[in-house]
Amino acid sequence: MVTANARGEKPYQVGYLKEMNNNKYEWIYTPFTKISEGLIHDIFIDSEQVVWLGGADGLYRYDMKVKKDYSVDYNAFIRNVSQSNGDPIFKGTFFDENGLSILNQPENLKPVLPYSRNSLVSIIRPNPEKMKHF
């Protein structure tokens, strides 16, 4: 597990070199693209070969034994979005001026938040119609 420059596109890129055949290596970075631009301060590989990355933005876990197809979209229902103080912004559907459920949010009812209140909490759940069952 290393960080490296990515041809000037970003200050760094988190990834690792996977040995291929004929002494060639492939740079694997896709599983880590969702990690924020914040610095990774510590990297730890536990006894199960799970990689832990820690930084100011949180703790990330990467298990190479878990295979994922990163090209598949993650479909989810957004059930609730609220400000960090608990005030709701979105409760799973749009409403009109009369409180009736509608498909499209009217422009005049879209919330505008000042920068000082930009901390949001969301509740999502997978879309059951798009989930693969094993």
C-alpha cells in the first residue's frame, strides 16, 4: 500500500501495486477513489491481511479478499436528509405547498443552506429492485 503522484492530476493517489505475470505490475487505485483528498496518516495491515487506512477524515477498511465490481452503480433510496441539529431537509419524497406528495420538487421549496449550516446527515437504504441476491 503506497501513495504516489498521479501525473500531476492530484497531489497523491492511494493504491497498491499488484504483481502480474512476467515481473509486471498493475497500479490498483479504484477501491480507494472515494477516500477524500485528506491525507492518510497511518496504514496498518492486520493478521487477516485487511488494510486499515487512517486520517483526519476517518478510518477506512479494505479487504482484498472481498471482490467488488466498481463499475456497477449503487442504487439507493434516500430516506431522510437532515441538518446536523436534527432539522429535516428531505423526508423521502417531495411535497407541494399543501403538503401533498409529488414527483418533482418546486424551485421555491428547495432549501438553501448558509455555509454555517452545511453539515448534513442522511439515511439511505439499498434499492431492493436493483440488489443482487445470492
